Amino acid sequence: MRYSPFFARDALSFRPLSERKNDVQAPRDMVDPDAPVAPTSREMEAVMPRLAAAVRNARTTGRPVMTTFGAHTIKNGLGPVLNRLIESGWLTHLATSGAGIIHDWELAFQGATGEAVRANVADGDFGAWEETGRHLNLALLLGAYAGLGYGESVGRLIVEERHVVPTREELRGAVTGGARAIAHFDSLMRAAAAADVLDKFDHGLLQEGETSVPHAARALSVQACAYRHNLSFTGHPIFGHDTLYAHPMSCGAAIGRAAELDFLRFVSGVSLLGDGGVYISAGSPVMSPMIFERALSMARNRAREQGRDIENFSIYVVDLAPSMDSAGESLRDGRTFARMGGGMTYLSADNRVFFPLLLQMLR
């Protein structure tokens, strides 16, 4: 007997997001960017002034300050603090995982995020929330068609509070035009993205025109803040890691197009780090070092052909975990960043203290 390798996700049932119990609530769990905060260790007292000086010097000299963070940075209520850092001009590029994108959007949409994973997996409801699956996947479908990146697509949805679905006629025209201009890569990509949107029409998941999507707490969103300030906010998802893939609106091709564009933007940011740039990795021990390692190698490959180097930048790795494990071995993210060149500093700290303290010292 042969078995189909494909799971029929259109048979899944999804519940309204309003029915979900959430661990994180706004404004209760949001960190006030104006509240005073103090270092929690001697290590922090020594490192933070040096980091603040490096950030200040980088921005004074026009060098980038990139920060890549895990989803818990958003769940810990640090959106208002990151937004203040963006608005004050201290950050030039933000990056997070697919989960970070989801938590940021859910906070903007309903002022709450974070579900009970153990209980919801037991019931088969983990990630089975209609609004999250539909709106984020549709934002990525439409963003890919418009040539936008992953974080940019979601940021646009939060800022504009709507989906604008092209007509079938427009989409078919893009497909036909791409077939005629087969030698032109951009036309082919737009044609493929249009075909992805048409496929959702064929499955009865879409209607033409504009749909309003109010966001009750959009001021909390880091993606929206970055979008408004024309700042790169890149999303770096991994297939199967995020709850979005359960929803029938999900389209792997659209996700891949948007995420690939974001990775290339990330590489461009890394390529500018030399001679005083700063890279901050907070609470992301796997994703951040992996994408940084690949990005830096690509950037150096290009720089070598141009007769230049990418050196003299600083890396600050921040995590609750200590820099060494119980056997005295460096943790994976520390080992990766230490071999990248530049100067690497590992700081064991809670990001709920780290980011507000950095903002306070920069003020």
C-alpha cells in the first residue's frame, strides 16, 4: 500500500484568536522605556559603558548598528524599548526569527501573545488560530507579489491595517507578462508570485479588493516602527519551526521569496560593519550566529573582489546563559562569533535589563 507524503492541512480546524489564553498582556507586561534601570552585575557595569560608546561612535561616523534578537525579546515586553532605540536613530537594522515576527504581530493585533504550548499541543490547538495564520500568511503572499521582504510585508500590514488583494485580471496579466519576458528574472519572479496568489483564489481562500484589519495595539510593534522609519527589519524563518505553516493560506514559495530577500538585506547590512560597526546578538544562540556566519563570509567574498576588508567591528553577544557550560566549554554562539574576527564580548544578562540600560546610557 502506498501512502501520500502530503498532509491535508485544509482539513484542520482553526479557532478565533480571541478564544486563546495568552501569557503576555499589554500594557501589563510591557517594559517602560523611561523607567530607570541599573546594572545587575559587575560584568554588566564593565561592559555596558563600552557598548554604549561603541554604538555612539558607530552612529557618529555613519557605521551600522545591527541587532538580532530571539522571540523572547518581544515576549518580554521590550517592543517599546526597541522602538525608542529606532526612533532615536541608534539602530540601523533589526532581525529576528519567524517566532519573533509572530509575537510582534499578535501584540499589535490584540495586545496579547504567548500561548500555553503544552496544553494546546495536547488538545491539537497549538498554533491553530485563524487570524494569526490567515493574516500573516496573506501579508507574506501579497508582500512577495509586491517585491517586499518578510518583516517588511508584516510591517506594512500593521501600519496600513489592511490587505489589498489584486484582481484576478491583474494577476493573470502578471503571469502572462512573465511568460513573455522569460529572459527577465524580475518578471519571472513577479509572475510566480502572482500565480501563488491566484492559487489561493482557486482554493476559495481569497476575494478581490481591500479588507480592513484593525490592530488594537499597533504602537507596540517593532516591525511597524521600522517600516515607518524606512529601516530594515528582517525575518529569518525556518520551515516547520513556526505555527504559520499549519494554515491553508500558507505558501512556501511566497515565504521563501520574502525570507530570501530579507537574508540578502541582512548580508548587505553585515557588509557595512567594517571600521566601527556594531553587531548585537540578544537571546538568539542558534539563528543569529548561523546567519551572521554565512552573511559575513559572503560579504568578505565580495569585498575581496573589490580590494577591501571587513574588519574592526565589534560583536556583543547577550544571553541569560553563561558564556561557558558546566564542562568549561564555550557555548555555540560564543564559539561562532569568536572566530568571526572583530572584537567579541559575551555578556550574561537578562534582556529586560540589557536593552533598557543601553537606551538609558545612550540618552
